Amino acid sequence: MHFEYHISSPQYQSLHSNKRGWMGEKQQFGGMLGALGTHMIDCLRWLVDDEVENVNGLLHTHVPEGAGEMRDADDGFFIHGKMKKNCTFSIQLLSGVNHGFGSSIKVFGRQGTMTLENDKLLLIGQAQAPLEELDIRSEGKLPALQSKEAAAYYPAFYPFVEKVYDYFAFHQVDRDLPLIEYGHHNQVVMDTIIESQT
């Protein structure tokens, strides 16, 4: 019935003291909608298993000046709308703030609710029942000598690589294997948001 994905990241001081280069320039396709928003929209489309019908958005630059540069690319965005099968959604990202609370995904369905906090705490509850925590620790060992960032992505990336191999070696298409057309659908949603800003 409703999907919510919110991220807040404490980048205010960094935005003031560090150069952003092209990431701070709208004409160079900088901004957080392109950097993270496309993944958040993709997550919406994948989890809800539907396409966006109506979308409204606001792109905003909370920190337009820092480290001697002027910026006009978004460091925050607020998106809401409706899917074709009537699910509503709210997606937002704030990076130009002093205190961030990480990421939160909530899916409110007719049969229950699911929430994932900071990619660590997964709670699921059926209708009329309390939310219960599910253990989401990844099975198996991570390869040695991985950075903290790489280790965070490895549990999702490795199965993806296996599915790509199966596609090329055996012509098996997994329903969760992203195709170019999925990226195109995300871009159409982002273009609609960007065009509404002018």
C-alpha cells in the first residue's frame, strides 16, 4: 500500500570544507538524485514490483557554497507519488545536515509491514501481529583483505555476479537480474522530476 525510503547523512561540514567539483554542478549531471536517487527509485520498483505512474519531486541545494565553489546541484531531494497498482511512495535524501540517522526503508502492505533500518535491523510483522526481528547476517566468509565498504556490498554483489555468469554461460535469465531497460525506466522517472524543476 505504501513504500517509504528515507536517508539522512551528516555531510554539512564536509560540504562546507571540501570541493565537490562536477558533483556540485547541475550542468555536469551532479547531485544526489543522480548519485543515490536512481538506486532508491530502483529499490522502490523492485520491492513493490510495479512501475511509477505519477511522481512529484523537489530537488534542493541546502549548502550552495563551500570550499570556494558555488553549487547548484541538489544535496537533498524529496519525491512522492503513486505506482500503477495504487501503491503510494515517499523517497527522500538529506546530505547537507549536521546529524544524520542513516537509512530507513518501510513497506506497508495489506498483509503486514516490513522495515529495514541502516541495512542491519530487519523487522517484519503480519497484520494484527507485532513486528519481529529477522536475522539478516550473511552466510559464508568474505574474501580476505576487503575494505569496510567492499565488505558491505559483497553479500549482495556476489550473487549478482553468479546470475550474470548463468545468463552468459547458460542463457538463464533470473527475474532479479537487472537489465538495461530497468535503468531506462529509472531514468524516465528521474527525468520527470528534473523537468518539473524548470
